Amino acid sequence: MKRTMWMTLLAGSMMGLAGGHVLAMEPANEPQAAAPMAAPVIEPFKWSSAETEKVGAMLVGTWKTSQPVKQGDGAASTDVVMNFAPVKIAGLADTLYVETARADALSKPYRQAVFQIFKSKSGMRLRTFEFKTSGIAPALVALHQAPELFPELKVEDLVATLDLELKGEGAGFVGKTAFNYPTNIGGALEMSSEMHISADKIESADRGYNADGKVVWGSESGAKYSFAKMDAPYKVQKLEGGLVAIDFVEGTEGEAIAAGDRVAAHYTGWNKFGGKFDSSLDRGQPLVFTQGQLIAGWNVGLLGAKKGTMRRLVIPAAMGYGEQGRPPVIPGNSTLYFDVEVKSVEKPVPPPPASEAGPTDQPVAPGQPVQPAGESGPKDHKIEGEQAQPK
């Protein structure tokens, strides 16, 4: 099903995730220390012309609806946040990654797309693309906050949906579809789209029409949705070994996670284009573990988080499952993408005073959890239905 430019602001539905074997994280047999990494050399994004750059530069950034938007799923009205970031797509020039989400659900965008700005016979155009497979989109969530992490995509990974013809209007641009495009979304047979772009405002209007030409979804005739520029509501940390942590929600309850703490967290993991490979949500119970006894990306990436934190971890292979991977669902040298929600943090129980310890007791200093010999990194996953427990 083709998804169109702005109508998913009203649909309130998220792209389905690719299936696969459901796996659970465990401690590992072999250490997975992060190898020292030189900072990658990132070539700056370059627009192909001054004309395309003028349009693109106006769009880049984070935008929020000026008024709450009524959701198509019957939920109460809420603000909608939209992000644009320039990204490189092999085979296309002047492209932007676009992500749209409810302000209260930033980790679950209901629209992810690519826009291209280009010159045509009639002037400038803005073309929208959707992803061919659902397995691609989940790995891209929030990467507009660190575009250098955006994975390599090709034009073959995308499907063009519609074109807007752009014309200059004052200091900005107005874009409209030249004709109604076919669609099968929301009971409509055709749709139209338009938008007004300026340095401090975006206005959009999408409408779906039935066989009688009546509007069945979208804004009423003459009405538009208005977006204003805002500061990005995310916290981004670039950590050792190329690890990146992006907070959708910063937890405020209790103490921050430190090594040795007992933590409960819900999580879902994706690899680059293979879709979801594991989720505690599918099992209905959070993972309980001792901080410091999982893969290096978790051992480092969750430090400092508090109860209530919702964090995305982008984990390079050296801090995940390395060259060997976990075939067949995680190929070797895979970057991993985890969304983690911290449910509880408990500090380790201190050892008894020396006077109370038995003659053979060997107290362990706080923050230094005991591990079986040879276990300090990721291990083969458990099969669905088994809950991972610290050793």
C-alpha cells in the first residue's frame, strides 16, 4: 500500500514491523570489548544547486503543529512533531529523510519517508518516496538527530508516490499536486496534496476523495495544518566506540543506572534491513539483568539512565555481536538498533560487615558484580518464552 505525503498525520497508524524469530538477550560467553575506533570521516551533505538548497534549507529541522491535531484513530487531539534531515541516497540527489510522530510518542513515528527536490521542465518539484519493505524504516527512527549514522540506501529501496509542483511565493514556496493521485487509503480512491513552505512556517493540506468526489479524510476545503520551527525534543549522546544514545524521554525517578545495578527494562531490537529480531514486549515481561553483564553497547549505553527513560541505542558491531553475529537473524558486522524503556533500577545489596561474615565469606565491592568465569559479553539468545536472567 502506498503511503502518501501528509495524510498519515490523520491516520494515526504505524508501519508494521518485519517478523522473525523472537529472541532474548543474555550474558555472553566471550568478552565483547569495544575496539578503539578512529572518528569516521563524514563528507558534508552537498546540494546540487542553489535552487534546491533554498527549498531544502527551509525544510531542515524540527517542526511542531501550531495547534493540536485530531487523530484519525479516535484518540484525543495532540501535537504532531515533524523532522527533516538531509541524507545521501545512492542514485538520487537533494534528498531529505522525513519523520512524523505524535509529540507524546516520539519513539513510534507513524510516518517515515524520503523527499527529493529537483528541477523539472515546469520548474521545481518535490517528490515523495516511501520504503519498499517495512524492515527498513524501524532502523531509521530518530537518526535525523545524527544523520551521519543514516545507513546506506539506494533508489531501489524506495517507491515514488507523488509530485508537488513548487513555485516561488514571496520569500517561500507553494507546492501542489498537478492532479489527484490514486490511493486506497481510508476509503478514498484519489488524493490531492499541497504545502506552503517558508523559513518559519509549513502549512499542509491533504485530502482523500471517494468515487463521488467527496472528501473522506483530510482537511476541509480551505483548511490547512500549520507547523512552526522548534528546538528538537531529544537528548543525543555520542559515546565511546561509535555508540550513540538518543533519549525520547528522560527519566526522572530514583537514581541513575550504574554498574552492578539490577535493572528491569522493556526493549525491542532491529538490525539494519532485517527488521525486528527480538522484543521483550512480545513476551509480556521486561528483561531483568545486572548492569554490566550484557553486550558492551548496553553496558555503556544505559549508564546514567533513570526509571522512565526511553532511549534508542545505535550500537556498532564491535559493541554488539561483532564479526560472528548471531545467524541467521543477525549477520556478522551488524549495527544494532535498540529501543529501551527503563522500568526499574535497584542498587546492589551491600555485603555484610566483616564482623558478621562467616569464615569463608568473600565480600564483593559494590559495583563489581560477580560473573561466572569466562562470561562477560553476549551469548546465544534464548528461545521465545524463556526469560533471560543474570547468571
